[in-house]
Amino acid sequence: MTGTIIEIHIAPASAAPTQSVAEAHVVPGRGIEGDRYYHTNGTFSEETHKADSEVTLIEAEKVAEFNGDYGTAFHHSDFRRNIVTRGIDLNGLEGKEFTIGGVRFLGHGLCEPCATLQKITDERILPGLVHKAGLRAEVLSEGMVRVGDTIESV
């Protein structure tokens, strides 16, 4: 099972717009350097860091499917996930190790849509993206991830 990274997004704070970057430094126990969760100032940050949410991923195909089903024109970045993939079933990586480039990750669970995402996008996000809104992952090894890198199951 392989796919490709087509976009990487970070946001410096919970309400800040996402920024598209060509590459990102990922650190175990922290996530993506420069992102709100790396600095524990995201909407769902807690005093204790949660490893299962260091990085979030979403499939470009699911964004396109939502746009087609609901007549919307959301960009991948509107869903506020860190990494946008193409060609891989992210749900199939739940509970499994995978790599992006040479960096290792563990898929912890589905990244279901939430009320915060619904509030900033569209009320149909919650029902329309259940089990389709991506994957929450833990960083297992430090390194760089880049647009164009291959994502593959270990």
C-alpha cells in the first residue's frame, strides 16, 4: 500500500490560517516543527502532550468526494490536516506503522471531523466526513518529510 504526499500544512496557532510548506521537520513527542500542536497551542492541546495527534493526514480524494457530494469548493488546507495524501487508504493505516520518505509514523486512529472544523467550514462536515476526515499519527523517528515523498505501510 503506497501513496504520495501532495501538500504539507502547518498553522502556528489554533485560530491561525494554515501555511503550505514544501517540507517539514518532524520530531517524536512533538510533531511538526512550527505547527500549533508542536507548540501545544492548538485547539485540542492539553497540558500533557498526546502522542496520537502529533501529525494529522487526509486523503485528497476524500476532499474531492466531499466537494462533489455537497457542491462545495474547499481546498485541502481548509480541513486543517497537516499532510495531504493521494493514492493511499489512510483508514487502512490505523494501528499500523508507515513511512513518509524515511520517517516512521504510527497511525493511532481516525481523525474524525469536529465541531471546531464544522464551525469554520460547513455544517455538513460532521455527517459528510465521518470516517473520511483522515488519520491521527504519532512520529516515531525524527526527520524531514517533503511534498512528493512516498507514504507506505511498513
